[in-house]
Amino acid sequence: MPIEPFLLLRAYAIGVFPMSDDRNADDVYWVEPKKRAILPLHQFHLSRSLARTIRSGRFRVSVNEDFRAVVRLCAQSAPDRPTTWINHEIEQSYLRLHELGFAHSVECREGDELVGGLYGVSLGRAFFGESMVSRRTDASKVALAWLVARMRIGGFSLLDCQFMTDHLRSLGAIEIDQRAYHSLLLAALSDVSLTDGAALLSAGPGSPSLLAFAPDLSETLSVSEPVSGQLIAQLLTQTS
């Protein structure tokens, strides 16, 4: 049975998230890491090679175009990841959050093929990254770069990456303790009321999320053309 949406959002608000042991496992458990990986938005490391890839337009990047496909790609086994923590109950829980406007995906396509991306949960000025995947070199890095750029424009303050990896560290992620994390979390959720579940779910994640995940950032960036890799790379370079 899927996790009730308000329960899931309240869990994020206290620094807890669900996991499972295997794709086909029945049980879901709650996790609160003693050390938390976050990516400070103005410390994102845009290497020259990644900037070239973003500018080249090699990948077509979209937001919320196929949330279900991204989750399922993240849940697939791979040579470097024979199993996954995303069981079917967790998948259905995040599909429901997506329908309510709280969960978002970034897709990277090469031609018509989905080759990478990420998904996570937006609440207040925080984005809780759940999983990212690459089936082509740099696909997940490109997705994360687009996410960071959109979060900056949207006025976000916290990008939670959960657990540190070498991949995340190379992009600028740092590790902090629980006390420091909860301080950042409290600030990012300062405008969110969690006392009335029905009101929260009907209101959605709030204006920062709507701005950050709008299909087109051109109005915000004061340009007339659709958002391009060139524009994303320029935005990240100017503020890195």
C-alpha cells in the first residue's frame, strides 16, 4: 500500500525518508542519516567538460515530462547496481506526490531515448533528491545542473542529496551533521504549515516550486527564447 502523501511530507519535514531493501521487497523503513549530504546551490562544480556537454545540446532536457519513466529507470538494476531500494510501494507513493505537485523529475534524452535523469520532492524552499540515473556518460550530471539552475531561479535554499557519494562530491556536495541539517531544513520550510494535511495537499508545494519547475524560465531570465543548455551553463558559471 502506498505511503499516505501527508505522512510522507511530514517525514521529510523532520529529516526522514523511506527506503526498502529490494525492488520486490514488501517492507519499507524510515531513514535519518547521522551525516547528511547536501549540495550548496552556489557551490555546484561545473567542470569545463560538463559545461561543454550542456552547451552542446547533446541531451534534450525536460522537466516533469515523464515522471513515471524516470522513477522506473532509477529502479532498474544495472551492472554497478544489481538491486535498488525503490520497491513498488515507494514507486506508487512518489507517483501520488507527483500528481499532487510535490514530486518532480528531470529527464535527459538522447534522440527519443530516455538515458538519464533524477527525481525528488519539493517542499517549501527545499528539494529532496531521491534518486538519479545515467545510461549515458554525464546524463545525470546534466540533469543535476539543470535542477540546480532552476532551484537558484526559484529561490530555493536547500538541495538534500541524502547520502554522500564520490559522484556527488565531485559536483560540489558536502556532508553535514544532523544538527546543521535540521537548522537548514527549518529555515527552508519556515513558510510551510504542516498542521492541516488537507490544506497543504490542496495548496501544493508553493510558489517557489511552481517558478522553479515551470516549463519555460524565459520570463524570469528576461529572454524571449526557450531555455537552452547555453543559458543554463551561463547561469551556473556566473554564480559559481
